[in-house]
Amino acid sequence: MTKAGACLLSVFLAACGVGDDAGGGDPDLNPNRLKCSAAFKTTGSFTPGTPARPIDPDTTLPVGGCWPVGTWTFTATIDNDAPVVDITGDGEGERCGALGGTQPPTIEGSYSFKVDRTEDPDSDGLLETYTYLGTSPAFFGVKVSEGGGGDCEGIMEFISADAKEWWTMNPNICTSANCQPASNTISGGGDYTLYLDPQPF
């Protein structure tokens, strides 16, 4: 309930002072229990697989939209120019590696996954499957959706064994006729968060 709503509810019981906080006490500046965070840049290449992107019969050009079928391979670097979460409310983000008692996030030498599409026997659509091609024990999951900085945006997640460290990589590709120019180059970003406590997933 909002403060205004709380005042209206209690008007018959007691006076309500302007600016009173029904919860009392100072607000929690770190409700998500963060310790620090970091940002990434991703770069790499996309190798198209089969089935290939369909051709529009009316224009003889590849159809637009996300067609992620193929192998995605990229590397990540720490982006110290990107903003990170301001935990303390002082206007400065708490960057892992710059904040005392923290280290920069570890990064794999490279990241790779494969996307396949096959006819779905239960519908007229396509069934999409993902295969992680790396070896990190922290790998959690990967998927691709339409949008981001290109036709397709990947979401690749890693979680440490103690569930306090979370990495998310967001590689993007834009290979359709909608891109100017179309390219098999991967770009994008990502983020890392270190928590004070294990997080549910």
C-alpha cells in the first residue's frame, strides 16, 4: 500500500503526518544482496548451419527476422566503460575488481554453442534445440530470441557452484536482408553479478 493509501486508511484512528513512512526505519539500499558487478563486450563469428535461412519467393532475398541456425563462437572482455549497479546509492557503481576485497570476474577463453531447427512432428512449426560446445562446469543454459542489437540475441548463462556468481553473455547477430550490411559477425555485451548470499535458480 502507498503512503497516501495508508494515511487514508488510518485517518479515523490517528493523525497522519506528511512524509511519515509506514514501514519505519531507513530504506534497504541493497535489497538484492549484491556485492559488486561487471559488464562485458562480446565479439566473434557465426557460422550458418542447415536448414539455411529461407528465401522470400517474392523478392528472391532472404526472409527477415531471427534465423539462429548454426554455430555461435565468441569471446568476452570486461567493459570498464559500461555502467554497473550502484549498490550504496552514492552515484558510483560497485565494480568487481575495483571495489576493495573483490576481483574481476573470471572469463572463459571462448564461448560456443550450436542451434538446430527441425520439423516439429506435433505442429507445422520448427523445433529449436541448443547444444553447448564448451566445458565450463558453471554452464547453466542458453537460448536465442529475436531482438537485441541484431536479428537474434543470444542469452548464455553461467552460475558458480555456490550460486553467488552469475554470468550472462548476450551475443548478437544480424544476417538477414534487414541488416545494412548483413554480416556473420557477432557483437554484443553481457554482465556479471557477485552476490553476498547464494541465489535461487
